[in-house]
Amino acid sequence: MTQPPVIGVIGVGYVGLVSAACFAELGNHVICRDIIPEKIERLRDGHVPIYEPGLSDLVVKNRQRLTFTTEIRDVTEQAGIIFVCVNTPPMYSGDADLTFVEAVIAELPDDIGDVVLAMKSTVPVGTGERMQALLDARGLSHVRYVSNPEFLKEGDAITDFMHPDRVVIGGTDDVAIDRLAQLHAPLETRIVRTDVATAEMIKAASNAFLATKISFINEIANVCEETGADVTAVAEGMGLDRRIGRHFLNAGIGFGGSCFGKDVSALKQLAGNSGYHFQILNSVMEVNELQKRRLVAKLGKHLGSLRDKKIALLGLAFKPGTDDMREAASLIVASRLLAEGAIVRAHDPVASEVARPLLRGVEIHDDVLEMLEGVDAAVLITEWPQYAELDLVHVAKIMRTPVLIDGRNLFAPELAERAGLTYEGIGRPGAVVGNPRRREQDGAASASTEA
Ligand code: UDX
């Protein structure tokens, strides 16, 4: 039996570490390199610096197959396939900053052997060409460059890695593509072979499309609020059409996280740089911004002036299952509320510590019921499943005014109202100020899916 190739991972952030742990789980030896010595030290001790369900266990379980180093040579001397997983943060212009990616090419030793260099970092279309030129200029044309974008969702990253909808490999070197396809063979998924630019565009277009789906359903939700329709039932009804699909049609307070905003903006800039005005993407971003502000307007509708009102935020992370606060809606909502003079309290089952330094002026509570005691309104920001378990009758009793704004449509409106709460979701009829149609529609709001 041939030995599986040694895998190298450069950049042990979120994508790098998940990929490394999963490749190790598939039986490969993986050498991970990062430039931050403390991170490497901690990983050697089995401490995973990010919250991702199952990741710590996977790293510990596969520790015999995982090596952590700060030396690039440790990777290049042993690995046959090297994944580049460094970050590509947005610059002021909205373009992706490729400094770290280029630094990887610059660091490759002159005597590097026959390796596949697979780009997993999210990079603009055209980066492959630029990297190939850098490799050629350094006399490293034999390095086999491919694009291998990742589609991992935080909170589900391990499942997404192990059961991908597809693996995209872009390149012109058949040997490199075959090696990468072979590495992914145990995943039994569809391998999409293409050129580098197309692979890069598949990633950019996929994220932009998903973000568009979210902004689209949020606009439908806003129109539902004007017309008395229920967006949750609308999404079910739409989603049954296989051409549309039900995924990513959950209306709410907009998307956050490190990818969507950055990737939409990078694609828009990329198009703009070549003279094309990508109109839809402008709207996608604008709708996403406004959606968070509408939430604050909803509070004002129920409470009048927000000055000195106590508002409790349920959830801070940009989505459940993570402690990631990057581009989290809670950051915008909290600072808007503080600007309106409100007293803001917040709770998150996992992200409190990460959030604390970002939310100056916000009282962060460890106990959700203690937070809700005496508040004028509660706002659901992140749909952590434990919030769905809250005893709403008790919640209504301990609040000063029992107003619940459900930014993710987590709660059943009828149950919330029966518990004594004044409930308002996103794009759902509620028995609240400004929606006289609600009562007539009670019970008829859900679309029946029976034939
Ligand atoms: C996303 C992509 O899904 C993934 O393929 C890519 O590799 C990285 O970016 P991630 O940012 O981890 O993954 O989270 P995702 O689950 O996609 O959610 C992004 C944001 O959209 C969250 O704030 C979420 O709350 C929001 N969202 C998602 C909605 O508002 N409605 C939906 O229907 C789905």
C-alpha cells in the first residue's frame, strides 16, 4: 500500500486548522505552520485557539499525525501538497489584501522540490495568474499551483469538510489536479476540475449568491411587514421549488461573519476595477446594513424614546455555534442603541469573552435570566438553540415591559404572545402596534404544504 502524501498547511487560522485536522483524520500526516509562536506553542499542547464544535477533539485525537511549527522549511522539506490558508483581509478600497499570500511565495526556499501549492485562502479572480508570475520570477515554475477554494461554514466546518457538496480544483497541471483529487477521494464527493480563474470565480460567486439570497429574503420580509404576509411561510413555499431551494432563505437582521461582507465587497471591487458596475451587489450590502437599523426602529416603535431604556441582547456572535464576532450584527445594534441613550445588556453562551472588549459600555451577563430582569425589551440577535428553550412566561414576568423583538424569527409568535410578551419578528405578522391585520390572520399564517 502506498503511503498517503505528507500535507503542509501554511496559516493555522480557522480554515487552516479545520483542514489540517480533517486531513489528519483521513489518515494523512499534516505539518502546520504559522508565524505566531504562541499559537504554535498552544497547539502543540493541544489547545485549540478557536471555538468550533468537534475541532478540539479532532486535533487531540489525531495529535500523532499533526505537527505544528513556525518554520516554513519543516513544511517544504516533507510535504508533497501544501495548502495556503493565510488570511486575505479587506483593504480600505474593498480589495482583498494579498500581502500574506505573496509572503508565502516569497518564503518558499529556492531548492523546493516537486510540490503542489494549493490556494485555499479566499482570493480575487486573477490571483492565480499573479502567483504563477511570482513563482516564475523566482525560478520556481516547477511548483504546481492550483486553486482549491473552501466552502466551510463556521459551526459546521467539520461536517462541511467531511461531506462537501463538491470539491473545486482549478489548474492547468493535470498531475497536480490528480494528486489533489486523489487526496479527496475518501470524501466521495463530486470533483469539479476547471482552470484557476474559474475556480476562483466559483468561490466568489457562490458567496455573493448566498449573500444575495439573504438580502433578497430580507427585502421580502420587509414587504411582508407592509402587507401582512408571513415571510417564514413564504420561504417554505418558495423553497419547495427545487430551482430555488430552502437554504439561506431565513429572514433576519442580516448576514455577518468574516466572509460574506468581505467577499461581496471584493467581488464588487474586482468588477469595478475592470469597469463593470456590479449593481446587485451594491443593493445586497445596502439592504444588509439597513436591516440592522430597522431592528432599532422596531424598538422605538414599541418604547418611544430609547433614552435610559434597558435593552437586553440575546446573543452576540454573528451566528450560533461560534464565538466569532467578526461583522456580527450585535456590534452595530449595540452601538446604535448606546447612541440612542439606551442602557444595553447582553448575553451569549459562548462569545461573551471575545465580545467584551468590542462592546465597551455594554453590560455583559453570564446568566440570561439575570440579564432579562427588569429590562424594557429583549432583542434576539443570535438564534442559539438554548434561547428557544427559555420559559417565556417567566421571561415576561421578570421584564419591566415584556417586549420581545425576534431578530431571527426563532420563537413561535403565538407562544410568545400567549406567554404575555409583545412579540415582533422579522417579516411576520404580530399582534403589535402598526399591524392591524394580525388578529384576522392568526392561525392562517402558515402555508400548508399538504397536497
Ligand atoms: C460562509 C459560507 O456559507 C461558506 O461557504 C464560506 O466558506 C464562508 O462564509 P459562514 O460565514 O461561516 O460561512 O456562515 P454562514 O452559515 O454562511 O452564515 C453567514 C451569515 O448569514 C450569518 O450571519 C447568518 O446568520 C446569516 N444567514 C444565513 C442569514 O441571515 N439567513 C440565512 O438564511 C442564512
